[in-house]
Amino acid sequence: MSDQSAYPTYAKLIHLGIAFFGVFAFLTGEFAEDGITSNGYLLHSYLGLSLASIMLIRVAMGFTKSQALSFKAWSPFSKQQRQYAIEDFRSLLTLKIPKRGPHDGLAGFTQAFGLLIFIWMSVTGTILFILGSESKSNIFEYVEELHEVGESLIPIFLALHVGAVILHSLCGKSNWRKMFNNKLR
């Protein structure tokens, strides 16, 4: 079943914050290579810390009664979800778009994957910022490696998420409009 309701403004702002700060922190990651005294490092760090703040809000909202953002009815790793994902994958193989709720099947896995990656990047990035890049301790090196693992997963998530949006749009199911309109057309 497809959710036809519009997202509330707070959910749109959180999604926009994750998209903006997450993508731009990712894109400025190479600027941080010059160390803590460089403007590139500061730009990347502050974009990343802004993402961490948005992720903290997103996770907190997941434990509220918010219909749009609550984790209560969302169990991405349950047996039922795995079954939905398999059915969704089979539908895609037959060139049919699966009809599921916003957190069900492949959509739920994709969203959970994205949230986990951005949480991962926020936590490891914040730890790196607190430790400081001049500190080349074993802990810093270990956390830096963990941060780089997450960095390699972001393009995979973006390809899945943006690809799904494009696929739905090409099939006449422009779910992305829920992020910008009060009602679906």
C-alpha cells in the first residue's frame, strides 16, 4: 500500500537538513585533508557537525508519536520486512514498481541504510572533531578509518535513493512531490 499523505513541515525540514548537510559534508570531505588549520577542514567539520545535530533530532523524533518519523511501526530487519523486500525485488525484475508503505520492503531497507550511514558518519566525525586532527593517536587513526568506511557507502545510498525517486517518477508515481506539496496531485 502506498502512503498518499503529505509530510508535515518538520519532517520536510529534517529531510532537507539531512540531504543538504549530508551531501555537502560528503562533497567537502577532501578539503579536510589539509588539517585542522585549513578553511576546508573547518567547512567540512561544521557541515558535518550540523548534520550530526540534524541526525540527533531525527533519531529523537523516531521515538515520538510522530506519524511521519516514528520508528514504532518501522522494523526494517524483521522477517516480514525481508519478505516484503524479496517481493519488491521480484516486482522490479518484472519491471513493476512495488506498492508499499513508506517504510516497508526495499524502501524501508534503503531508508534504514541511509539513516545508519549518516548516523555512523555523524558519530565518527564528531569524535574526530573532538580528538582534533593534530592528534594522531591510535584511537584517532581507528576512528578515522571507520569514518572513511562510511564515506565509501554514501554514494551507494545516494544511488539507491535518488535512483528509486527517478524510477518512481518515470513510472508516474512521483512520491517526491510529498516532500514539496501539501497534497499529491
